[in-house]
Amino acid sequence: MSVTWDEIEALRDETYQRTPKLQVRTMAQALNFVESTGFCFAFKANNSELPCLWHAACGQRNPVYPLHTHHDPFVSLVWQAKDELAHTKKIYYGKAIKKRPSMISLEYFPLFYVLNRHSLRPDAYLADYMRGELALDAKNIMDALSDNSPQITADLRIASGFSHPQRRPAFDKAMAELQSKMYVVKIAEFYDPFTFLWDLVDKRFADEINAAQDISQDSARKRILAAYFQTVLVAKPLSIQRLFAWNRHDIDSALNALVAEGLVSDDLLIDGEKQTFYANSRIFSSSG
């Protein structure tokens, strides 16, 4: 079967809800969007294909990001959703995918958690630090938050030794690392004065983490990719690697399993492309 990129994008308009008919307008619809996709970006990430809530809020494929975001209803809806849905623990919100602001449903959170952690123990960060896989600054923040959580940003900076203004960039870098490895999570924002409230992922999502105890990394990758092809529809291994930062062997293994189960095909031809693509076999069948 051969298709064009225009045809693929038209199908993605439906799965990404980039049409006026499917436009996300309410908090309930925003939650449904996260739960139906399983995981998405809050805003579009360059060079990575994944649904984003802002496009769905706009109901457009290629909206123009406004200069004055505070007065834009679509940006405001995304900001409200990431605050309210995360604060009420209806979703996981953090820089978990490509270190970009990401929204993950509670159903899929355990899968990402399993893949981001060597161990499900609360003190796993210490083992990561001893292996050289967690920076000292990040370890110091974890020490402070483990002693007392949750904490607002200012208090956490003081407790972890980042109170001096010149240490702000180092603190921000360490927090980004801890979010990407799913050790810390922002659970609230306050606006007078503006600050964040941070908690330990293991404390905040204890029930969901307990549910992850029997999930293998291979199973987690396969289930994530199955959901990925439900929305993205078409991809190649390099794109998957760029998005999730998995090694190629693990990606190939998960793809082969999905092909064997008939959920994904590996032979889609796209006009103008030299190589074949992996694709959602329900949408793109060899019979045309």
C-alpha cells in the first residue's frame, strides 16, 4: 500500500483532534484527550511527532503561537489544564518525554515510570548517583525533598544549597534532570507570589507505582508503542528513538512483537520516501 504525507496528516487531524469538530474546549475534554492518547505534549515539540493539547485546543493543524499568551484562550486552556489536572492528580505532568512538558494518563504513568527507573525503591536515586547516572546537584535536591516534602521552590533551593541567585541555572538544570527521570513532580502552582510546589514522584503516585511492580520494561515499551501507533499512525525507528530515547535494540524488539501480533505493519510505502515505514495496521492494510 502506498500513501501520501497529506493523507497521513489528514488522518492525524482526527487522532490529534486538530479539527473544529474535535476541538478541546473544557477541562473534561482536556482530561479525555490525555486519557485517549495515553500521553501527549502540552505544546508542540520540534522534530518529534506526538499529539499536543495546544493543537487540540486550537482545533487546527498548524496554529500560530500568539505573541501575547496571557490573552489567548487556547494557551490559557492548556495552562489551566496542566495546573488543575496535575493538582487534582488526574494526570501526571512533567518533563518526562524528550524533557518537554508532557501529560501522561494515570493508566500509562506506570509504564513510563518503569522505563525511567533502574529500581522501584524510593531510595533508587542514591544508586543512580553511585553509578554516575545522577548529578550531585540532583542528588542534593533529592536529599532535601526526601527529608521534607512537598516543598515550594524557594524553600527547596535553600534546603538543597541553591539559595544564591547565581546558582539558579544549576538548580533548574538539576530539576529538569530529576523530572526527566521521574524522581520529582510539580504538584501545584501559586501566583502570589509565583512559585511551584514540588513532591517526590514515589510519594505522590504511590498507588500507581505499586501497580507497576509486575510490569517488565519490554512489556512497558510494547504497550507505549501500541498507543503511539494508535495516534501517530506512522513512524520509523529513528523517530521513536529520538522521542523516547530508547536504544535501537529495544525499539526493534517491541516493533517486532507488535508486527507479530498484527497491530503494526512494517511495509508502508509513502510517496517520495525511499524506505518503508511502520504503520498502524488497522488503518494501513496491505490490501489497501
